[in-house]
Amino acid sequence: MNIFERTGKMALGSRLRLLTSRFTDDAMKIYEMYDVAKFSPKWFPVFFVLSETEEITITEIAKEIGHSQPSVTKIVKEMIKADLINDKLESDDKRRNVVALTDTGKTLAKKMLNEQCVDIDLAVESLLSEANHNLWEAVAEWEFLLEQKSLLKRVQEQKKLRESKDVKIVEYEPKYQSVFKALNEEWISTYFEMEETDYKLLDNPQEYILDKGGKILVALYKDVPLGVCALIKMNDENYDFEMAKMAVSPKAQGKNLGWLLGQAIINSAKELGALKLYLESNTILKPAINLYYKMGFERITGRPTPYRRANIQMELDLKK
């Protein structure tokens, strides 16, 4: 079994399936030992729930045991054929289709719970006492942790962290003007229409952004420019700078460029002595809005905007 030593934690799912298979194989032999040879181990969660109640719906069973409704429906049909479940019941609520154990099922439940389950519980307790780690408690802990954040989400985060190491944030140079325009034009044209202010800033960033005291940062992924963002000086008594013209290439999706650009712009604003940072966007851009909230921006209202597409305004208090 040293394959798992070679694969490492990459094969966690395979290792758990192998362990589950071992338990299932033994379970089949255990059922035979207690003269329940035709009982399938996969039926037990449904069977146990039914043993605790007079009648219940398939939806309620699915919720109770954490299975999908189609999965429970399939199991129930198999158990009906085995004469363990009766689905031809009249409920007090005519809208509810309920199922319950047959007399055969009830007799079997009494026997299993009084004999087989008692012996299995003691056997598992014995196994736990021999182990250095309590598998039962560990499984419960892992279930809780994965409910808070799935393995998929955790792998996505690690992927971002790894790929972030190949990202460099650099100052704007004239050679990046075409990229600055192209990346912004791409996302704006996808959802909206380019406006006069867009063309002014994107065609002449030196004149309308840099010469007025602003900044433009470029995100390089493996030395390829795939993201841009501007810090624009504002003539406003409430705001020093606006974070604007953030654009990331679809090729860089999932590589954390937006977050890294945003953090770099925020740090630049602080270095320039800004107390508040302003931005405006559109709520149709959900990933972007979520990113701004994650950065600490809060929604505000009431400031005039030169963009027809802007329907949300936000600010970040840099003093916090």
C-alpha cells in the first residue's frame, strides 16, 4: 500500500474509498452472520431513520441523512421490493407521500438494533481504543471543516497563492499604453459601450492621469502584461484619489491579479497621503463588486458621475 506514500495527500479520496470498500465488504459478511444476507449496507441510513418514526417523506429522509432525493428514492424502491418498506400509505396530509417500515421491516429493525448494532458498536469502540487517533471524532471534525470551506475552495486558494508568485506589479511605461487601452476596452465593450471619458483616459493616460498626479500600475504574469489599474487624482473635497480602469485579461482568471493590483493601488494611495479612496462601477460586474467589498470598500450614494454605466459608488477609508 506504499502507493499512498508516493502520491501523498493527492490520493486522499482514493484512500478513503479503499477504506470505505473494506468496511462495506465486512458489512456484507456481518449481515450474513446475523441472518440478514439480503440486506444491502447502503440501505442502513434510510432503514435507521424509518425505525425511529411511524411515517416520513422521502424528502425528509434525504435531508436527515444528507443524500440526494433521487438517491433515496432508488434505495426506497429497492427496499420496497425486499418487503421492508410500504409506500402505499394514506397520510393525514393528502399532499404528502409518505413511507414506513412494513411489519417485516419492523421485526428486522428490532432484531438488528438489539443484537447486531450493539455488537458493532462494541467492536468499533474496541478498534478506537487500539488506535492512536479517534477516527470517529476526526471524521466529524473534517465534515465540519469541509462544510465551512470545501476542498475545492481550498485548492483554488492554494492555486492562486502559487500563481501569485509569478505576478509582478510594475509602474506604467509608455510601452504599456496599448495594453492599458485594450484590456479596458475589452471588458467595457463586453458589457457596455465605450464613452467619451473612457477614450480620453485610455488614449491619453500620460496627460489625463499621470501628469495630474495619478498612477497606473501593470500586473505582469510571467512577464506578460495581463492586468492594469489606475489611481486618478480627484478635484473633490471628500476624496483624494479614485481607483479606476481596473482590467484583467480573461487569460489571467483565477490568478489573483485583481486582488494584487487593488492592494498595490491602495498602498500607492496611502503613500501619496490619501485619506479616502473612491471608485464607481456597475452591479452587473459581480466578481468585481465582491472584490471591492473584500478590499474593504463600502457603498455610498450621491456623487455625480461622468459614466452612464455607473450605478454603484464605493469608498475606502484609508485611516482605518
